[in-house]
Amino acid sequence: MSFAAVLGIALVIGTTLILGVAIVSYVSSLAKNAYELKVEMRRDLDDGLKAMEAEVARALKWARGELAGEIEKSRALMAEDLERRQAEIEARLAADIETREAAWAAEREGLRTEIALLEDRLARVEHRLVGRVRKVEAAAPDLPEPEPAPGAATPLALTNFEAAPTAAKTRAR
């Protein structure tokens, strides 16, 4: 083999080795860049996710605050409405009770008047009856007492508790 052939082969092998090393170096540089890009993308993605989580947390906190405020407003309105309704019902019931008590008082007063009149009439009738019984007893002291008719009501016995017609008014009170 001639020197030129050896030199040509050596040159081709050297060039191939240099190109191989350059290609390997270039590919390793590309791999390194791809890895760095991947790491940077991962970092950016993590930063973006953290920012989104922070934004979502802020929005959630704001929404909870707004919701709590609305709930408090709703509770306050419901409490006011409940108090208003309760006051209306109490006023209506109080008015109803007052009208019924007034009606009952008027009715009781009427009944008291009627009872007093009936007691007065009863006292006068009792007084006349006692007077007639005494007249009958004075007119015929030796007559036996009459027997009650069969099926008739038994007469009331006269007692010491009978009083004049004015005593009925004191009993009513």
C-alpha cells in the first residue's frame, strides 16, 4: 500500500472519527438541551400550577367570604321577618283575647244581673211561701200534715236559714 493510500485511509478514518465525535458531541448537546428544556418546562409548569392554586385559593376564600356574608344577611332578614310575623300574630291574638274577654265580661255582667233578679224573685217567693205556711199553721194548729200525692215531688222542709228578700242580694256577692 502506498503512502498516499494509507494517508487517504487515515485521513478518511480521522475525518470520520472527527465527524463521529462532532456528531456525538452535537447529539449530546441536543440531549442536554432537551433535558434542560424539559426541566425548565417542568419548573414553569410547577410555577404555573402553584400560581393557579394560589388564584383558586384566593377565589375560593373570596367566594366563602361572600357566601358567609350572604348567609348572614339571609339569617338577619329571616330573623327580622320571624320577629315581624311573631309580633303580628301576638298583636292579633292579643286583640282577639281582649275582644273575647270584653264579650265574656259583658256576658258575665248580664248573667250576674239575671242571677241577682232571679235570687231576689226566689227570696220574695220563699218569703210569701213561709208567710202562707205560718198562716195555715196558725189557722189550724191541730190539723195533721197532708200526705203527699203519689208521684208528686216531696215538699222542702223549712229551715232556719230562710231569709227575707234583701238577704238574696248579700248572698249573690
